[in-house]
Amino acid sequence: MRSVLNLFFLVFVLFAQAQNFGDNIEADLSQEKEYGTRMVSDFEEEDKKEFQKAAEAIPVPYRAFNKVENTENGYYVISGTFSKSKNLKSQVRKLNKKGFNAGYFQNPENQLYYVYLNHYDSWRDALNDCSSKFGGRYEDQVWVLKILDGETESLLNTETVPVEDVTYDMLKETTTVNTESKTKLVKRADEYFDKMWYAEAAKLYEQALSKGEKSYSYDVLKKAGDAHYFNTDMENAYKWYNILYTKYESDMVLDYLFKYAHSLKGIGNYKRSKRLLKLYNRKLAGEEVEQQTKHNEIVLDGLLRMEEKFDINNLSINSKYSEFSPMYYGGDQMVYASAKDSSIFNTRRYKWNNQPYLDLFVAKVNDETQDFKNALKFSKKINTKYHEASVAFSPDNETMYFTRNNYGKKLKRDKNGINHLKIYRSRKVNGEWLEAEEVSFNSDEYSTGHPALSPDGKQLYFVSDMPGSIGETDIFVVDVLEDGSFSSPRNLGPEINTEHKEMFPFINDKKLYFSSDGHVGLGGLDVFEVAFDDEVGFLEVRNVGKPVNSKKDDFSFIVDEETQKGYFASNRSGGKGDDDIYSFKTLQVEEIPTSINAISGIVTELITGDLMPNALVELLDENNIKLKEMETDENGNFIFEDLDADTRYVLRTTKGSYFDDTREAATKENEIVNVDVSMRKLNDMIAVEDGIKKLKTEMIHFNFDKSFIRKDAALELDKLVAVMNDSPNMVIKIESHTDSRGDAVYNKYLSDKRAKSTRDYIISQGIDPKRIESAIGYGEERLINECDGSVRCTEEEHYLNRRSEFIIVNM
């Protein structure tokens, strides 16, 4: 379906920009190898390590040159590298207008020109700006260049790699990608890919990759995956993204983690998709998204468990080509888009997906079956030799809006060679549609499409990637004024729009419906609904659920709220072609019980996120008396129903070689309370630090100046006991340490008492005393940082020294 979706937007400008920048950096790296430019090696060792660690964390590539004429020592953030100086001054002026102190210089060794955003004396300042995208002012790939005096030696054997694939790891070791060694087959595939002829490109990439692992370069693998992804062939997209992830995991940019995760949804592997989306979110925004990630997983689990509430049917008018975007027209007709081949001899084909171009069709509707019949092409004044799709009609059916390629006598392209989409409007006079004219908020530099009118015809919703978009495509709205002109477009905001795609809006007097791959869904595009309030505005976005939504693309949803009947399109398995139109009617909703008091959740493995079927979950009251128990289902789910409202319970979860998990939960009046459980394997506590095997526990706390075992410490020691029981040959020694505050002799005495109290507790739990070789307190003799009283330290730094360690002597 990306034939249609990406026909309607999005990747166009992004691909052009990424390709241009990639070409520039390829030229840089390739020519630098030829001229033998050498990397810096005389950073001070500690400073160098800090810099490398910080650069890797962002991540941002870095390089270093000897002193270059017209440069200063320090750090330059490079935005582009060019073989010629033409137009560089204008680029620099544009950057300076955005608030940068930009410029450019030439490296005489390789004759290349380097455009920089800013110069810094400190690498910390440079990396801070890179990390924040310069306060959101610059989104494209950059890298840091160190300029210094003196001799240098190579830190990197440079090979040719695209800039979007460059990582810190690549700057440490030789890569294998070399554009000069590309085969003629790959070069031809790249040409098709750059033209967005993805169906043709996919065939050639498949041929190139069929020659075995030697052909598995980063660039070819990701483009092979993309060529299938943009045509929603998720099985083949997954095949190549999976190999890409396996071979180049550390080098994958965030966009490809997202695509890989969505291809996994597309083949129904939700478990692995969850883990990758969690990794994607963490890398995207850091740990603060953790709670949102957990919420999203709960929502997805709910969708997977949700009972189907629609009855759907594939329409008879569907063909082997794409049919989608049905829209009500008059009382008994529907207008929809189709790429079906209506030519007798030859049909012009759209190279994106090798299908004919889209036209609008009109058909009668059978009220009883909801099927379409007697389909004919819509007005010749509207249909052209290029794409027409996604129509909206005014309440009186005398005005229509639709999407079409931007063209005059031929297709028009922007400065990057991209043909965008535009919304056109036509009026009916004497029963005939007039030549269409484009609306005022179109542009030759971005796309607009997917028009949808409010029931009173006074607001026009549409999709665009125009400046001010939050994601790849957003939903906007304009007012349709009495004279037929339009207000300025308004973005519907982050409650509706995400950083990914929102498309195909439809609005009636109760709800806005749209499709998105940015909100939590089952895979590809899902259909979402959002009610609105005249005072509050749009309310919570909700997934409409199965079977309208599937693991593939589901979109162009329309509904009659009174009859609860409607239509949508999908490229799911079992259809007749690429995209098919389906009718649906809402099943009779069972009456909700007047009282719902329940606790539900999902049990997963803490480290991998794997779902855990057959884990035993017990429900206890506050006095630890067992009330109910059940095993989790194949997806790790459990639910305890018919509970008392506003009551506190205890959940205890056990399974094999995992630590028992005990946590409290309280019911709420007429609500299902979600309590998710993450279980940890016993052997996950075994770690190696500085070549020494240790049992890792949470901090064992003691009261001030005391050595008895507190309740919270006992819980941690019980975990240690469980590991020792699971490994009957394990022998340990116990070491207790304090911070440097207080008298050193007393600290050693106190830590020794604590070590022996710890030993005694472990023995009391059934561990043979012979399995504890020693229990010794070292006081402040073995500090792990510099907080020895000679420097000022924070409480957190002192805290690190107050520890008990469990050294594994024998397994």
C-alpha cells in the first residue's frame, strides 16, 4: 500500500536530502583515503576517552586533521563536504540566518571543501549542540572535526560509507562498503531507487543479494528492505531488515530500528517488535519515555486481547490492483480510487509499485449487502493520465476536493526533482464538473492531500508535510470562508499528530477518524478515532480495534454513525489485490456489567522482555492468605475478576528458575487495574567485574551504627540464597565496606560485624557454612572512588563506597 501512502507523501524530500548529503560525505571519505589523510592520535588519553564515550553515546561521528590553512585549533561541527566551492557562500549565508556562525574551508591534502555550522574550543560544547540538534535548528546529520597542530597517526582506515550510516564504531575499525566496487546491477537498482521506482529496484536488489553474504553491504541491505517497505511487502522488508540488524546492529540509525520494528508487526511478531520499539524510544528520548513505553505496551496487549466488534466483507469491485478511499456521494453512490487496468492494449504504469495510475470511479451501493455495483469512471474533467484519489464532497454535492499529482502540461518537480501532490477543487455546473483548480495552500515545495470536509462544509481537513509538521505527515485544518477562500492551515497538534505518519482523515458530527503508524497499533497503518468536545476540543485518541485493524495497512475509514456501517481499505492477506475496499458493520455490543473490579497484567522476562506463559500468579489478601491463583496464558496474560472495590491485594508470581515476584495492587471502583510483572532469572545475578565473578544484589542497607539485618536487606539476601540453592557447588566470600567518614578503626570493626551478620543470615536460610569461605569487613580500605577525605564528595559518591560484595570463589 505504500504505493498509495507514499504516493501521498513523505519520503520524497527526506530521500532527496539524505541522498545528497550522503553523496557529499562519500566523496569526502573516498578521496581522503586516496590522499592518505591521517587521524589524530595525540589527544590527552583521559580527555580522549571521555570524548569518545560522549560521542558514542549521542552518537556522532568524529575525525581529526593536522592544522589546515584558515582554520583554528579546536572542534568544527561539519554539515557537508563538497568537491567544488560553487554555491557554498550562499549555503553559509542561509546557515548564518538561522543563527549559526557558519563558514567553510578547504583541505589542501584532498582538495575538498568543508562547510561547518560552528567552531568550538571545547568538545563538550560541540557535542552538547549536536545532541540537542542545536536547539532544534538543524536536523540533518553532522560530524565533529578536530583541528590540531603536530604529527598524527591513523585512528581509522577509511573506506567509503554513506554519512547516514557513519557511527563512532566505524571510526575505530575498517568497514567493507566501497561504492567504487558496486556492481552494475546495484548501480542500476540505486538509480531506480533514487527515482522512487521501488518495484523495479526491489527486483534488482534481490538479484544482487542472491549472490550470498559477500554482497550484504549496509547500503544494499537497507535499500532492499526500504524498496519492499514502501510497497508494504512486510515479509520481504523484514527479511532484509533482519539481516541488516544482525550484521550492522550498532550502526543502524533510529529510523531503521523503527522500520524493523514495524516490519516485525507486519509479520505478526509483536513480542520482538515490542522490544525493538522500547529500544527505539529509549534511544530517541532517553529514560524519561520509560513510563510511556510501558503504557504503550499495555495498550498493545489490550488490542491483542480485544474481542472483534466488526463484521467485515471484501467488495466485489476489488481487482488485482489497488482500490481505496471510498467516499459517500449523494444518497446511493460511492466514489473511490482504483488503479485497475481499464485499457485494452497498454496502460501507463507508476514506477513506485509498477501499477497503473489511479483514477476516480463512481458506483451504486446495494443498501442490503453494502456492496458496490455498476462502477464507472468518474468525470473526464477530473481524471487525468496521472494520479487522482481521496475525494471529499460538500454537503450539497456541488463542490468536490481531491488529490492529484502536481502537473501542468507535464509533471512539475521541485528543486530536488520531487513531484509533490496537491489538493484540487472542482465545482458542478448544470450537472457537469468543471476543470479543477488547485487550492491556495498548495505548494510546489511540499505535498498536500487526503481532503476531508466537516459535515457543514466549513472546515477542510487534509494531510501535509509542510513546514510546521510534527512528523513525516500531519493532519491540518483550514476554514472554508464564505467567498470560497481559505484561512491559514492549522496543525491539529501533538494529541493527534506524531513524529511518524498521520493520514486519511474523515470527520462526521461525532468523531474524527484517521490512520497512523505513530500511535500504538497492530502493524503498518491502523485506524484511530477521537471524539471531540466543543469546549475541550479533541479527546483521547483510541484504536478502533480488530478486525478493521490488522498487522498490515488499514486506512481510509468512513462510517455512518447512525447505522454503524461503513467502509475502509486494507492490504491484508486474503484480499484480491494490492489494496482492497472492505465494508463493515458494528456488531451488537454486549451490555457492560454494572460493576467491574479486576486486576490484570502481563508477565515478562525482565532482561529480554519475552512473554512468560505458564507463570503461576497468586492473589493474596493483606494477611498473605491465598484467595485465588491462575497460570498466565500463552501471551503471559492474567486477570483476577469479581474482586472487592477499593481493596488492597498482594500478587505473588513464581516460575521455575526465576526469582519470586511479590507486589501490592489495589482495586478501583468499576475499573480494571493493570499490574505488569517483570521476572528476573536467578543466574542474571552473576556478573564479572574486573575479571572477578560476583553475585550482584541491590545495596544491602544497615541502620546507622548497627549490624543487624533489616527486612529490606533480608529480601535481597533471599535472592542470593536462591541463586546458591540453584548452584549447589557455589562457594562465596563476603566483603563489607564503608565510606571514609568517621574513625578508620571503628569503620573496619563495624564493617566486619556487618559481614559476619550477613554470613549468619545466609546460613540461617539453609546454606552450608562450608560454602562461605570468609566474611571480612575492610572498612574504608577499599574505596572505589577518590572520596578518601582529601576531596569534597557528594552523598551519592560516598554512598557508592558503602557496599557489601559477594565474591564467587568456586562454581
